[in-house]
Amino acid sequence: MDKINSGDTAWVLVSAALVLFMTPGLALFYGGMVRAKSVLNMMMMSFIAMGTISVAWVLWGYSEAFGTSRGGLVGNPFEHFGLSGVMSAVYGTIPGPAFVAFQSVFAIIAVALISGAIADRAKFTAWAVFSLVWATIVYFPVAHWVFAFDGFAAETGGWIANTVKAVDFAGGTAIHINAGAAGLALALVLGKRIGFGAEPMRPHNLTLVMVGAGILWFGWFGFNAGSALGAGSLASGVWVNTLAATGAAMLGWLVVEKLRDGHPTSLGAASGVVAGLVAITPACSTLTPAGSVVLGIVAGALCALAVGLKFRLGFDDSLDVVGVHLVGGLVGTLAIGFLASKQNSPIGAELGVDGLFYGGGLDQLWRQAVGAFAVLVFSFVATYVIGLAIQKSMGFRVDRDAENLGVDLTEHAETAYDLVARGGRLTPHGLHASSVEATISSTGASS
């Protein structure tokens, strides 16, 4: 009979809190990257996911992801509806509710990540509806494919974890490739922002970006090391690999910027951090520390180069979800097939795998490729259909006037920065009449 370990339980609950904190961190990271007229809407797109997905996860999401498998494709959504039968369960050395909590925050941030691809131009209500539909049709089943191992939370689990046996320790496929492919699909459905490629669309507040990146890095130790589901040597080794790869990726990105543009930037440092975190996520249990450094350098450099593809290929991925999360997720997932080592990796020789460079041949590489590209194709196609259906039925993109004025005002009747004196009356658009009148007056005087 399984016995609850208080130390393992404490670590999993702390890790869940760290990962939940990552979503507000993402809101800051994304919020600083958009223009000032869109920052509140951008942050709200992350925050609303905390609401919609928390409710969906408790009611049916957990059961879809970890209920008894239907052909390896999805868990029975009614088996644990409302977490029936889970609250008193024990999984390994942790109680069922701790596992529910940890996995719930993965679902939340997976949805929130997508929002960066459609910044500045999406209707907030449509996004809220999309978050529920996408999680139900795409994320929960994919989480079942990747995270549901036979005999853990249910007798039978998902096909990628148990049949293909691809390694994804903390979500490179289920979260980052999944969200990156979805972001690409939505960017194509909504189309380009007004002025894309012709007007500068610089981040309005790089301080927010840096703070957000720091929170993401901090929380990611819960993301990766927490996936050990226990406080021990595996979690410790994963923690070290996460640190090594992330630091190396930041350096790799900055070197590319220096060579290509002549100067390293704060935005590049923040983006390099995220690229490294994404890449090491699937591989953190199976690589050596030295291998993690190699992966980080490669991922940072490749993602720095990949973010420019949207201009060459003509799609408007506003905040580089494709260039960082899709590309970084692919690099990290496939790298396992090359760099994984049973010796000197956190997971150890008994459970580990050897990649091509450590004598394992192509066996693990093909497994990684199947898992990665299956998730990519499914997520892209399903998301495109969902996005198109919402666009045709209720409208997903704001109209031209609303986009020009700014989605903060048109979607929320708010502005992020109140730069006028208090006391002025509000116009129908939420602007202070005193500031509008002063602007008109000064324009008339100067003419």
C-alpha cells in the first residue's frame, strides 16, 4: 500500500505554487512586450486562463488527462468528474489532491502561452471561450498522451508515454510544442496586425519584460524539479540541469545578437532565458549537466535566429511564441535522442535512456520525433479549426478602429497608465476629457 511522504508532498505543493506564480510572471513578460495601448488586455489574457482552466480542470479536465484511457487517446471525462474518487487517493508518495494541484497549473500556463501569438488584436470574450474549448479538445487529451503512465493515476494511460515511450519529463511536447503550434494556427486565423512589417512595434516597457522573465526562471524550478513528484536526488539533478541550460541559452542568444546586430539587448537576455527553460523542460531528467549546457547554447542560438522567420514567411506571431516555444520545444525534445545519457543524468541508469552520442543509436531519436511531430500536427490542425469556428461564429479579431485605438480601451474600458490629472470627466472611450480638450486647444494655438 502506498504511503504518503510529507516531504514529497510539501515539495509538490510548493512546486505547484511556483508554477502558478509563473502565469502572472508570463503576464508581466508579455505585457511589457506589447505596446502601451494593449498591456492590460495582454495581461488579462493570462489571468483569465487562471479562471477558466482552474474550473474546467476540476470538473472534467483532470479526468480527461488522467482518467482510464480510451484507446490511449483520452481519459474517461466522467470517471473523475468534479474530482470524484481523487480527493482520498494516494499516488506514489503523495496524496491525490497534490497531484491534481500540480498538474492543474501546467494546464493553465499552456493556455496562457498561446496568447502571445495574437497580441493587440483579439476579442477578450472570444479568447476566454477559446481557452475552454482548446483545453478540452487539445490540451487535456495531449496531456493524457504524454503524462498518463500506465498504473500511476489509472490502470491505462496515453499512447506517447506508454507505446511510443518518448521522454518528456516536464512538458516540452505537451506544453511548449503544443502551445507553439496552436499559436501559429491562431496567428494565421486572425491575420497580421495593422502595420505589421511596416511600422515599429517595439516593447513598451522592457523593465516589465525583465521582471517577468525573472519570475518565469524562478518558477520554472518548480515546473521541472517538481515533476520528480518527490524531494530527492532526481529533483536535485533536474534543478541543476535547468540552471545550466538556461544560463547557457541566455549566453547563446546574446552572442547571436552581438554578432548579428552589434549589441546584446535586455530583450534578448530575457528571451534567451525563456528559450533555455523551454528546451531543457523535456530533457532535464535524461541529460548530463554538460549536455544541458550544450543544449542551452544551441537552443538559445537557434531560437534567436528563428524569431525572424515570421517576417520572411509572412505570419504575425506577435510575441514570438513560435520562435521560442515551438522551436525551443522541438530542439529540447529531439535533443534527448542525441544527448541523453544513462550515466551521470538525474534519472539514473535504471530508468534512463542513451541517445545517439552515447551509444543508443537512433532508437530514442525516432521515438522523440514521433511524439513531437504528432503533437505539433494535431495541435495545429485542431487549433486552426477551433479558431476559425470562433472567428466565423462570434468573431475573434477586433475591428480596425478598435485595434487602432487599442484593445485596453475597447475591450476593457481601461488604460494601463493614467498620465492625466485627476478630476477630468471621462469621454465615451474612457479618456479624460480634460486631456482631450487640452490637446485640441494646444493644436489650435499652434496652428
